[in-house]
Amino acid sequence: MKISIFIVAVVGLSACINEPEIPSNTNKGNFEALWTIIDTRYCYLEYKKINWDSIHAVYEPRVLNSMDKVAFFDLMGEMLAELKDGHVNLYSDFNTSRYWKWYTDYPDNFSAKLLTKSRYLGSNYMSVSGLRYNRIANNKVGYIYYPDFSVSFSDVHMYNVLTTFSNCDALIIDVRNNGGGLLSMAEQFASYFFKAETITGYMQHKTGNGHADFSKPEALRTPSHSKIQWERPVVVLANRRSYSSTNSFISRMKQAPNVQILGDTSGGGGGLPLSSELPNGWMVRFSSSPMFDAKMQHTEFGVVPDVAVALLESDENAGIDTLIEAAISLLISK
């Protein structure tokens, strides 16, 4: 069984994580391997107050070596769902387990069809490297919709986008339904809105097998871009499907000057993912390092907006996006 360990240099850190014994390649053995990986590596058992020993007691009797691989996979996926974490997945050569209730149990607060209305992006919007943008509100406000942090853009791209908005009074950045991607892009995108390098969060790393064995918090800094700066008011639109690195972007932007977060609490996903392999070759991805905001508050369950606004059904039926309209009103009033 291969176990990937995220190695981090920590001054004065002497504790280490011991490799567990390799279980047999049976259903029972793979169950014990999976349970142990989560028990020793997953970073939110204590924070979420999950009694992982009791989970073992519930699921171990249900594991039979005679089970076929599909039934066994489904059972292991059910056990992992007890973590209530969208960053936890089990991968096989025939299926992937996933936990979706972090967003399906909440209102969408987003309708993609509304963005194509002439009032917003329209049909002739500009697009470059995942950034969709246009001027709205009688050309007073720049609007950027960025649906995927796994699509990279360059400084040149952002310079051209912001230059298009040079005569606008303010900017809306819409990251609703952005499920995440690259943390480096979250940092880069945020850097255009900071006047100076700023501590915008913290991270810890596992230092042992205990549920509370973590390093001291390490500061996460958002740099200030040396050449590209937007210094006018900004509203960031978020909803429950703003997840993972998008969650990190929102957490960073909450510390930027002239920026307000509007919409719903983001989806969370504050744990840095890591992967390990079971004896049968299946891979499990899990949250290994917890992230915090600038006030050392966990971001696993999302970032609360400065202004809470929900998409009204009556507005949606009329072709109006309640959140964008609220952002425009907030920006124009300034």
C-alpha cells in the first residue's frame, strides 16, 4: 500500500507520522486500511466532532470478504460520506464516490441562463482564458464571471480585462458555481486587489497520528501585484457551489481593501487534499491540512458573506439576477 505524505518544513518540528502496517488485500483488509488512513491523516475529525471509532464499530461488521467489488465500494463510499466533506473521494476503476450535500442541501442562488441576458454578459461578451467579461449598468460597472479556477489566465489577460473597465466606477467578480481548481490561481487573482502583502489566512499540517497532532499555524500571505492594481470598489458574488480554491479566494478577498462579499455562504472545502492508495489499488482523497481565515477561524464550512442576498424566484422569472442587481446598487451608491 502506497501512502503519500505531504512533507512540510516546520522549524523545530521533530514529530513524525509512522507508516501503518500493510493490511491484506481482502475486503476486510482494505476496510481497515481505509479506516486507518482517515483515522491518522484526515484533519477534521476533532473539529467536526466525529467519533471515528464508533464509525468503525458500525461499518466493520457489514464488511464481508464475500462481497463483490461494487457492493464493497458502495459501503466504503457510505462510510466516507460520514465525514461530510466534498474533498473526500474513493476512486476505483469503475466508480468514484462523492459527497454532494455540502451544496445540494442549499439554494442554488445562481442561474447561468440569466448571465446571457443583455442586461449582464449578453451574447457578445468578451472571453479569455476562462474569464468572461463585459461592462454593465450603463457602462458604470465592470463584470467578470470566472467559473473554474483550474483554467489559468496570465497577467496580460488580466491587464487587458481591467483596461476594458478603465472608465468603470466599480467591479463585480462572480465566482458562483466555481467548484475550485488551482490554489495558485486563487492567490494570483486576489493579488490584483491588495495594496500590500497581507496575511489572509493560516494553515496547519499533521505531525502525528493523533486527531489533534498539528503543527503551529503557518501564515498564508496574499501578495500585492507589482504592476496591476484595481483600487476602486469591488463586490465578489458567492454561493454554496463556490468551493475549495474558490473558497480560498473568497477568504483572501474578504481582507482586501474596497472589497465586499455578497450572496450566500461559500461551500467550504478548507482542507488541502491528499491521496493514498489501498492494497487493492483504489485511491482515497481526503482533507489533510486545515486552512483558516485571517482570524484563525476554520473555512471548512464556508466563508460568510458581508452582505447576504438570495436569488428571488420572482426576479429569476423576470430575467433578473437578484445578486447582481444588489451588487450594482451597493457599488453605485458609493
